[in-house]
Amino acid sequence: MAYADIYKDLEPYIEDWDLSHYNLVEPVIKPTNMTREQVSQELFKAFRNFYIKKMTQLPQMSKFKRDYMISVGQLLSTHSYLADQMKMPKKLHQQLRDMVGSS
């Protein structure tokens, strides 16, 4: 099934027609039992929890995975749209900087 195939079913729920918002982060469709703001908050909470958990698992990862996760963590916590939304702990910023220096 292509995305175009489900368009007719989803069209009544589309609230944001700005194509620049069509990404993996910003909800453009309003579900029937949540507001788009609630969906957005839950997405950011999920991203935050996922990456914070991954950061606790760094010592068990291969060097490649560890370096990748550190890079992604730095990007997400300092230079992205998600940085403000996810509200990553400030302590994480310094830990990521320290990890890059020791990799």
C-alpha cells in the first residue's frame, strides 16, 4: 500500500497542510482521541526516553555504535529542533562532550 492509497481515509483528519511540517516529528493529522499538541508531547517524550536509555547503554556498545549514538545525542541535545522540545538534561550535554573527547 502506498501513502497515496490511504490519503482518502486520512484527509478528514489533516489539520496542517504546510508541507514543510511533513516529517517524522511534527504531527499534521489530528487523531480522534488526542489533540495534535498531545501527540507532539508524547512523541518528544518517547524520543527523549529512547535516547536517554541508549546513553546509559553506551559502555556495552561497539565503538561504531557508541560513536554514532554520541554524535546523534549531541545533535539532538544541542543543534536540532528536537533539542528544546525534548528537554534533555543539561548534564547530558557535558557528558556527551566528555565522551567525544574519550572516544
